[in-house]
Amino acid sequence: MKKKIVSFKIKWLYVAITIVILACIPRAIELVCGNYVFGFDQGKHWLGAKALVVDHKIPLIGDEVGGARGFFQGPGWIYSLSIFYLLFQGNPYGGIILMFLSGITTVMLALWLFKKAFGALTSGCIGLLLAISPILIESSRLTWPPHMIPPLAVISLYAFWKMLTGAYMYIPILFFVVAMMEHFEIASAGTMAIVLLLYIIPFGIMKKIPLKIVVLSILAWCIPFIPLIIFDIRHQFLNTKGIIETFGGDRQIQSSLALLVANHRMIFSTNIFHSFQKIFSPYYIIIGLLIIGAFQLIDRTVSQTKRQFVFFLYLFPCILFGVLLFYKNDLWPWWLYELSVVMVVLIGMNISWMLEKKGIMRFIAIVTFILMFAGYTKESIRFWKNDYPNYGGVHKIRGKLDALDYIFQDAKTKDFGIFFFTPPVYTYAYDFLNSWYGKTKYGYVPPQEKRAVYYLLAEPDPEKPWTYKGFLETAVTGGTTVSRVTLPSEFVVEKRTMP
């Protein structure tokens, strides 16, 4: 008996390692080539990490969000980046490491936690689908705060399952983890909390959950918000006013119901059908999900608790859609990464249930997996073939660093100035790279001021390629133009001298 258990554990370990390797293959492209997108947002966030590590400025808020007047996310993303700033001495390559780890952690957590909850087959199905999920693969390749949501979503779903089994001490853990999402995408934290409450409140009343658990859950929810609460107290409740203005103020943009539903439906469809390898028409997928779900929910061989969990997974997108209808502006896809995880877990549970059956059900499940894996293989080959050698022009880190190299090598001095132009106006990416790269490689950080020699580095706008000329001719005046070159990355560099 012991030999059988050991043999099973070894086989499961091989399966889990294989799934993790499959997850790594498409997610490792930027990790291997070292050439990744580094734009406006990445520069802003790395400047925040630099301010924390180097200048010891402890942030209480993160990015401003919310649409109308706006409010702020928590600062957890900056704290996370600051760790990798320290580890990699300011090199933004550390952000790609963080994203890769986030993606792989999502898969590993699912394999571990759902094996404890539902067994090896179900956890293997869920883990594999997470590993080959297109939207989750993409989220592992770009340094962006909402891409930290998937691993938190996996933990929260496991805590929800434990609650259904009667382990009510997981409810405070559940709300703590969901509240932590506000440090990376506050829309995910808020909407997921509302969906959970709409289910948990009647559940708690029926099950007579102890008052102690309720109090602990409230406290657990509040803990991640402490920095925002301190910020609000210090700034006349600016954050609270922004939330009220966004969701109920006069300045809120009021879309017609038809346009509102159309936008919400488009964003939901994008997230749902991009969560897994799409091998059938969306209509067939919806019909299939409903039929398989109905059979699973009436299957008495499935435990009642498991059926309750599956029922919640089906309810989740419906409740979430209804909740977000109260938000009268357009949605953005990155607000719904928790929905992608929910859909993958739901489909994984459906497929594992079908694999346990005989006949046509098992055949459909096997064919579905084969087709999905074929789609994953095709996409992974395409990524490595096209994305790995892609220089990226003005958008990726290599083009930006090559532009700085050109300027430093042309200057042949440590006494020159530099000015930047970028279509978003704010030059966060260049400010950070100028500081980090100049200091690290050349031992000199060029000031943004006119010196005897100074340079203008312009990033042309793809939609309005002529706009940089205004920057060169009017925004920064003075001096004699010595040269103007267009680099292979399409950056325009102008060199000037002052009398």
C-alpha cells in the first residue's frame, strides 16, 4: 500500500513538473531575450520603486484610477517592484522576473491547492489550463500591476472552497487576500468583494456563521487598506471623495444603457474567451458549458459541496456583470483578470468531471484537451519565432538603451544635457533609464538642461509622426544644430551646441 502511495506521488510530481515546464515555455521569451516593453507606465512605476529604495520615500498610494474624479490604488505594487529594484540594482529586467514568477506561481498554487481540495485529476486539469491560457501567458510577459491578480485569485477561490466545507476561519483569509488585490487593481478587489458578499451573506445567515468570524473578516479586509486610510486622513479624505464622485457624482459620464451593455459585453467576452485556447465558436462554448454544468450539478456522485462550488463559479460572471452595470463608464480588460481565473477553474472542473465518466463524455474531454494543446503549441511557436527576435523599435527596452548608447558615445564627454520627447508627454520611461543606465554604465546622469553640448531624443508618434518636429523646433529652442539622425529604432536624435 505504501509503495502504491509513493508511486502515485512520484507520478503526480512528474505530471506537475511537466505542467510547470509547459507554463514556462511561452512565458520565458522576454526572460531569455532580455528585450521587453518598457513604456510610460513601466517608467513611472520604476521611478516609484527608486524613490522608495534610494530616496526612502515611503508611498501610501499607488496609481490614480477611477475615471471621473479618480481615486488611488494601494502602494503594494511599488513595494513589490522595490524588492526587485534592490535585487537587480535598479535594472528593470527585474520586473520581467517578477511577472514570470507571478505567472508560474499561479500555476503552481493551483496544482497544490486544488489537489488538496479536489484531487490530482481536477488540479491537473486546472493547472494545465492555467499554464496554456492565452490571457495569462500575456500577463506574464509585461510588467504591469494587474498581472499580479491571478495568483491572488487562485488563493481566494481555494479559501472560498474551504468556507463551503465548513472551515469558516478561511473567511477572514479570503477577504484579506481579496483586499490585497487593491494594491494591484482596485477594481478587481472591489467587484470581487461585492460578488463574494452577495453569496456569503445569505450563506452565512443559513449556516449561522459566528459573529467572531464576521468581525475578523472585517478587520482582515481593512488591513491592506491601512496605507490608503492614512493617506485619506492626511488629505481631507481625497480618496473617499474620489470614489463617491466616480460612482455617484455629477461628473460621472452617463452612457446610454445600450452602449453600456455593449461595452461591458465586449470586455467580458474578451476576457472570458481569451482565458483558454479557443477551439470552437463562442456560441458553442457557451452552450457546451451550460449543458455540462447542468449535468454536473445534478450528478449525485459529485459531493454537494463540490456542486455548490461549481454553481458559484457559474454564478460569478453573471453577478459580476450585473454589479459592473452600476459603473456607468467603459470597462477595461485588466479590471477582470480574476474573471479569467474563475473561467479557467470552471472549465478545468468540467473537463475533469467529464474525464471521470465513460463513453462520449470522456472522448469529448480528451479531444478538447488535444485541440487546446495544439492551439497552445502553435501559439508558442509563433511567439518564439516572431517575438523573440523582434527589436521592438521605440517600444522595447533595447531600442531605448541603444538610443542612449548612441548619445553617450557621440558626446565623448561627461558634460552634456539631454531632453526627451514622447507622445504621452510625460517622460517617465526615459527619466528612469537615463538615471539608471547613465549611472550604471557611464557613471554620468545627463541633466535635462542646456549645456555647451546637449541632445534632443524624440520618440515619433506612430499615428502623428510629424509631432516631434514641433518639439525639436519650438519646445526646446537655442543653440546650433550640429546633426540630426534617425536611428534604426526610429528614434530621432538631434545634437546642438551652445555658444
